[in-house]
Amino acid sequence: MQGDMDRETRLIEEFGLRSITGQELGIDHYFARRGIIFACRGYEELMEALQSGNFYTLTGIMPSSERIHLGTMAVVEAVKCFSDRTKQTILLVADLESLATREVSLEEARRIAFEFHIPTYLALGIDPEKCVFYFQSENKDIHKIAADASREITLQEFRAVYGLLEPSRIISSLYQIGDILFPQLVRPMIGVIPVGLDQDPHIRLCRDYVRRSKFFQFKQAVGVYIRDVPSLKGEGKMSKSEPHAAIFLPEDDYKELKRKIYKAFSGGANTLEEQRKYGADLEKDVPYKILQFILKDDSELQRIAESYSSGQMISGEIKEYLYQRLVELMQDLKAKIEQYRETVKRKEIRIISSARELAECLA
């Protein structure tokens, strides 16, 4: 992953972030141990939060389609890293943002969230007993923060973050600030927000607003950054805008899944003889990189790394190995999604619509 790490080092320096290690986090999770969580904005606040336990963890659900990809799964896993130590885990359904930027109606967003996204997030390991959900369109309190933020952020700042000043992008960013800080309408707590590095401008804008707000006494939001799940083509990150280069969850068409994996960019040599002699380049090999995100057994991952880099294992074998692990993941996930659909239908999750209701959860 040296090439990725070099890029990350440049971006960390350019953005003014702080590298973090699993040892500093003190979290026994494979994302922390493997450096998948690798940087943050707000190091001092993050250390204070982890030491005191007085913080919340928050992430958003974009209900624009009935599937997610491995990159979204990685964000969910990062949220789980902090869920045992946080005061509250909050999952917001960004239905207003989806309406503004994805042209998805509020009714359709609600259907997708209840039938797919919320059951999927629970199936991926979010504990329904330890988290609350809300819809942007139903939570009037986030608008109070968004309105105040609109007074404090200039058009020049919006332009620096987003380029084109489209009204939909501006209003979405204000809702994001409202979401990130909403739990603090109950009481001031540091917010820990796990995201990809490309989301740092949103965190930076939010932190700038916190420093300026005259009407609210918010504590800071901390951006905790995870490495990108790579695109199957070997360039950039996995994205649903490039479906041929992404792995979606769950996947019913295993033939298509296998085709994608076998076409994934390889770090193997050009010939079998060279691969046996020189081994694979793990820094370039996409199947190996994906295994770092989904294979939780450290010793098994180390065994594969040693075998593949030494030439004992060849590219076809690691692709088949990845395929088998993903099929297992899909089968397990589909069963759990059906289980949690019933949980949602029985209304056995906590859905709030105000700071008052959140206060009852935190009491």
C-alpha cells in the first residue's frame, strides 16, 4: 500500500491533518490494528473524547439507491470501532440531501431507508440497542443549526469547498453541519465522525463554524479518516458511479461478482514463471487490498500476504479466495438483512425527531 500511503501522506500535509495509529487510539479492532483508520482532524479533541468517553459517533445514510458498496461497508465498520466507548451512536437518513442532490422524493427515500439501508446497516453490525436513527426531513432541530451556519459561512468559503455554487450543494452542506452538531443541542459533547478523506472539506467547514457561532456553545467535531476501498480497475476509490468497478452489497449474481473479481487489477507478474519467482506486488494488487477490509483474521491475512508476495500463491488463487470470502459475506448478509427487515417492521429501532427525544435516549 506504499503508493496509497505516499498519496495519503501528501494529502495529510496538504490538508493539515494528523496521522494516527491504532496504538494511539487504544481500540482493539482490525481497522485500527491495520492502519485503515489512519488520520484525523482534531487530534486533541479525539484523545479527550476517547479518554473521557464523553462523545457521540455519527454517520449518514444516503437513501438514493437500494444497494451500497464495500466503501460504505468500511464506514459502517469504522463507526463500530467507536460504538462500545461512545455515549451514543447516531445514524441519520439524509433524505433532504438526497432530494436536493439526487432527485429522490422524500417518500421514495423513506421506503428505501426502511426496506434496505437501515436493515443493511444493522446486518453489518450496528447494534439497534445502542443507536438511534432520524430523518432529516422530520428533525426540525437540525434546521436551527443550519440557519445559524448560513449566517457565518461566506460564499467564498462555499466556493473554496465545492467549486460551483449550486443552491442544492449549499443547502446540503448546511444540513450536514446541522446533522454533525445536532446531538449537542442536548449537551455539549465532542462528535467523532468517521469518513473518507474526500469528506474532509465538510468537517473543516463545520469546525470553522463551531469556532464562530455566537448563539451555540458547541464542542468540536472530529473527522476520523479511513482508507478508501480501491476501485477494481486499480485507480481511485470504489464508487457506485462506476458499477463495473465496484462490489455491491448484497450481490445476488455470483457469476457477475466472479467476473468482476477476476478482472480486478492485479499485482501479479506478467507470466506464471515470473510470478513464482518474484511474487506479487501487494501495493498494487486490488484483491489483496480488498481482503484487508473484509478479512478480520489477522493471522490469515498475514499468511496470504506472505504466500502471495513470495510466489507461493498466484493471482488467480487470491482472486478465487476473495470470491469465496465475498460469497460467504453476501450469504450471511442477506440472511441478516431479512432478519432486520422484520426488526424494522416491528418498530424495534429507535427513531427520533428532536433533541428532546434524543435527551431521553441519553438519560
